Amino acid sequence: MQFIGRSYKGCTENDRMHGEGEYTFPTSTKYVGEMKDGMFHGKGMLLFPNGIKYESIWEDGISKQGSFTFVDGLQYQENNWDYCDGNDRRFYSERCNGIRPAGESQMTDLHPPRPIPAGCYDCADGFYDPVTRVITSYSGGFVRSADDSEHEWIVRTCRKAWGDGGGPEKLQHPKQEV
């Protein structure tokens, strides 16, 4: 497993994962829960590196009943899902806590919004530099390089550092001098 970037800590039977354990994928996603005959079986959850989790009941490696929870605590609902679709673009915090008083626009789900480095865009999983076409995590680590399609989408739709020209700057209003 180590040669292909995977690891397992937990119980085994006949040299297979069996019982409680923790399986780590090469992507750093982890499965924590029950195993049977080398497969996810019983209660278990997938923990993604970005903080998202998927809890489920598994049968022979197949999820039979599960729930998906985003980093901000929002749980995905298969039926009646109206969060952030074409008809409802409110942030989860607005749905839980209401809209803030007049004068405080909510450009992001964070208050105050995260400052964006000059020339970069906030693309939700990090900052995007359109010159290098690299997305870095908010802590500064490499996330990925953007292809042409992702570059075009980020430049067209994402929040950009104010004063850099181009992009959807109308989302960010500078302090007006009186």
C-alpha cells in the first residue's frame, strides 16, 4: 500500500481489512469506520482534506444510505435542495442567521471577507493568480494549475482584489471619498 500512496490502520482478518479501521487514499481522503473482507462495510465516513465529510452505511464497498456535510455545516438534501441553485443564491450563513443590517453587503460567507492578494481572485478553494495560472490554498500551499476552461470561469465569475481592472469588481465596493 505504501508504494501507491495508501495506508491502513486497524483490525485485519486473513490479511484483509476487517473490523474498525482507518484507510487513507493517495489524495489524503480518509475512510474511518467498519470494514469487512477488505471492503467498507457497516457505519463509516469519508473525511476529505478540505473538511467535507460523507457519513454512510456501507454494504460490500457500496454506500447504501449517507449524508454529505459541507465545511460550513450545511447538509446536502437530495429532495427540496434549494441552496445556491439558480433560484436561490443566498449563503448558508444567511439562511441560518438572517441577512445582515443594511450597509453590510455579504460578498462571501465570511465576515469580514478574506483579503485577496493583489492581482489574484478568490476561487473558493484558494487564491488564483491569472499570470501563473496557479491556485494556492489560503495558507499558501499549492492546490492545482488551472486549465483554460477553469481560468476563463474564474476570471469571469470570481471575486478579485479591488483596483486590478477586469473581473467582477462590482462585487467589491471601495470606500468612497467624500
